[in-house]
Amino acid sequence: ALIFDCHYDAYRGVVVHVRVMEGRIKTGDVIRMMSTNAEYKVDSCGVFKIQYEETGILEAGDVGYIISGVKTVSDVNVGDTITVASNAVDKPLPGFKEVKPVVYSSIYPMDSNEYEELKSSMEKLKLNDASLIYEKDNSLALGNGFRCGFLGLLHLEIIQERLERDFDQAVIFTAPSVRYKVHLTSGEEIFIDNPAEYPTGRIKDAEEPYIKASIITPSEFLGSIMSLCNEKRGIQTNMTYLDTKRVELTYEMPLAEVLFDFYDRLKSYSRGYASFDYELIG
């Protein structure tokens, strides 16, 4: 069965939305999540008919839900494969990828006494958003907080808004950074997302994440946008005229250069007309 979505129910835990590809799943079966190897006993399963209609069994071709007392959303990964533990398949359905954060930032409460409240808010937020990754962090100036990994700048903004709106938290976000891959002179490879951990003097070479940026702009702003991309260490790979007035530019550039003021400057140079999209290329 392929997991295509899930949601959290306060009384029943995580409700997993699945499509059964082969065989059947029935109430009482022990199922296994193939990416995490977590096993659960199926409490109930059935199909969607606007309301949940419990059928007690799901067969190949059915699309439905499974409730099995899963308490943490991170155990259920969208795209993962479920198999029956007693008669497991050898390999999962193709196409599943682990989510990997690309932008890092630290979050601290405005008032250091509100750390416990922020911690509880982060745990609740994680229940709805399994792609949010965080660990405890400490700063001399700001006290206790969390070092977080985000899928991109939009993801960071969404988490910031949700903390403020849904959980009424007053928080400080540090400047976002990216993760560098550092090859040491000893032959070891390490990943660094915090400037404080940079191993000065022991570095053979370092790599940074690169993106493929697509910018669509009216042709009159072409010159200023191209000089902005060159200033941000961008390498132009393509330029296509979509019609007489619009151009699509494709650049390869370091992700670190896009985190600060790039988007704001792109909008001001193009009077708000340019659009920007990017994907990570390695």
C-alpha cells in the first residue's frame, strides 16, 4: 500500500491515507512502514465516503484509510510503502525519497522564560509537518532555543507565521544559512550549517549547495536582472524569449546567495513583475 497523505486526529492518532497496490489489509493485521521499519497493529481501516465508512478490509485497488494508534507523524512518511509484517515484501514501491532540509535557522523565544512554551509549540507543529527538523540549541546572547532545518525559504516563512498565529509565540529567527560539505585534510567528510563550527585550518576543500534558478521577467528589465545574477555568482545556462515581451532566464547559482535580499532586489529591479523559482541540483 502506498501512503499518499496523512492527518492527525487528537483521539485516534495519525490517520494514514493509502492506496492498496496488491493483496489486502484488514483490521487486526500488523503492518510495517518500510522506510522506518516501525510496526503497528491495524485498529480500523476503510474507505472514504466524505465520512469514514469502516469496511474492516482494504483490497488491491482500494483507496482508503488506516488507523493503528500511530502517535507521531514522523513515523508516517508520504510516499512510503506499508507491508504486512508477517508476510513482508522484499522492496518498497518506487519513488520514495527522504525529505532533506536545505535552509537552516535558529529560533529563540523573545522572553527566555517562554522556552518551555516554545518547545511545546514546536512539538505540536511537528505533528502536522513531518518535514520540520529541529534540535536544541543554545546562544550566549539569546539563551535556549532550537536549530531548525527547512525545505526552503517559503517553508521557513510558513513555520514562522504558524508559530506566531496558531501558537501565539513571540520568536526571533536568526539569519538563514545553508549546509556546507567540508572535506578535511584527514580525509574525513563533515557537514556544517553553523559558522561557529567551521573547522579553520583543517580544510582540504568545501562544497556548497547549488540551485537551478528560473526567472521570468519582462524584457525591459533584462539587463539589471542579469547583472544581479552575475553579482550573486550565477552562471547563465539558458535564455528563452517566451513572447515579444517576456524572457525566461535559467541560472545555476549558490543557494547561500539567494537567502539574503536576492528576492527583494529582483522585485524592485523589475517593479514587481519578475517571478522566481528554484530547485536544488546538488
